[in-house]
Amino acid sequence: MSRPDPAALGPYVPPAPARELTAVSADGSRLHIEVHGPERAPAVVLAHGWTCSTAFWAAQIRDLAADHRVVAYDQRGHGRTPASPVCSTEALADDLEAVLGATLAPGERAVVAGHSMGGMTVMAASSRPVFREHAAAVLLCSTGSSRLVAESTVLPIRAGGVRTRLTRRVLGSRAPLGPVTPLARRILKYATMGPASTPEMVQACARIVHACPRTVRHAWSGVLDLLDLDHGVRELRVPTEVVVGTADRFTPPVHARSLAAALPDCTGVTELPGIGHMTPIEAPEQVTGRIRALVAAHVTALAPAESAVPAVPAEESAS
């Protein structure tokens, strides 16, 4: 997939990365990675959500890359990472381990921030050896560990079997999203963003989401429908902060509160008034601020003699 047009999205496009790399996951899937910022600065790893890409973290990358090494990668089938026939929480965990192993030095620790399906990726990987070696602290942003469809309030009807079945059909739709039209922006804003989100924020989210192939969108919707990562929450033993918008219809605050109750080391829950599901774009200062605080408390820079482990350079990925 080509890089978004900066003129079209303005501040919602990440800066050019210092390096582009390819990591190879356990099943051979090749993952596109972008690394921003000073090479030996304290590290942050960003995992985006369903139907998104590295562009979703543009605000965080622009801010943090001034004094952090920021690693952002495209989940399989998203952005510039090719689709795979394997879509599962185990694959998400494999991919995160591959990214951590390819971009961090042995024993180096980072803050890992996951939004939506990216947060689920962190939960899926919580007991993995590579994750435990490299994760110093975690930010779970607008996410949940189970009952996503049953708890969703995207459809404004009473909770119960009817709403769950209808929500499942909406989220699992195979219909193409088509071009980003005024109607498409209104629908996306209602379903995923807070009422105060600006037209520029909505446009940025719409372009990112509409760029996701419908086959990929449908395949991962089935994983989200059957999601059960409650065990992964209990295994997430590093300091973990939770952020959610009070107007989030996809992962309402009930999920954040459940996570906080189950996490072994929850350092706090931040509920952002009037913010929807797309917190890194809707509330960039607050999300970036929480990442910075976690880094300051739990991560140190690499020593001069250390350097991150190189992955396969992007230009060599086809060889």
C-alpha cells in the first residue's frame, strides 16, 4: 500500500521514518515496521487497531520521535503489511514478538502501547517470553478482552440478543466501504468518534479505515467477535495504564473498568469525557502524555555500546 498523501491529511500523516524494516513472524508473514527518532533513545512500540495502520499514530509519532525511539508496525493485512490467511490472537502475539525481537536490543525494555485490536495484541502476547523480556510498561487504549459484540453500543437499542446479533452483522459486513464521502464520514463519526471530533480528525480516520481491504476487515471481525483474552489480562504483569473515551461505542468504558479490576499491576484508568473510540487521534495530547509518563517511570535509554537488533531492511524484503 502506498503512503498517504501528506497534502490530504496534513498533521495526520506521520513524518518520514528514520528506517523502514521488515520483521518475519512465526508463520513467515512479513511485517512492515517504521522506526522514528534517535537510535538510542528510550523506546516506545505502537500497535494499531482493526482497519487502521501506522498512520493512525501520526500525532504520537510526531511528538515522541523528538526524544524517543518510536517503533510502529502494520498488523497483518493492514497498511503495508501483506494479508495472511491466518487471522487469530495467536498470530497477533507472534507478530508483536517478531517486531520486538527485530527492533530492540537483547534485554532492552520499552513501553508498548496498543489501541483497540493493538491492545488485544498485547493481551494475547502477555505470557510470551519475548514480550516479557522487552515490555517495561503498557498502555491499553480503547480496548477490551472479551464480549466486544455484546457490550458494543454502536446500535442504539437495548442490550440483549437482538442487539448482539445485529451488531455482529454490522461489524462483520463484507460490503465495500467505497470512497470517503460526506455520508461515509458521518457514519464513521457516529460509530467510532466522539461528538466534538473535528472534521479533520474524522477525515483522517475515514481515509485510514477505508484503505483497509474489505476481505481483511471481514476476516479480523470474526476474531474480534469470538475474542476471549481474559486470561491474557491476568498474565499482563508489568505496570499497565488504561485509557478510554466516555463516548466510545465500540469498546465502552465497562471494558476499561473490567481490565483495571483484572490487571495485576494497573497504574490507573483515565476516562476522557466526550471522546470516542479513536482516542490517539481524538485526544492526542492525553494519549501521548500517558505514554511519556510511562516511559519516564519505567524505561531508560540504550547505553552507547548498545544498538537495536536490525531486522530485514524493507528494500530487501522481496529477496
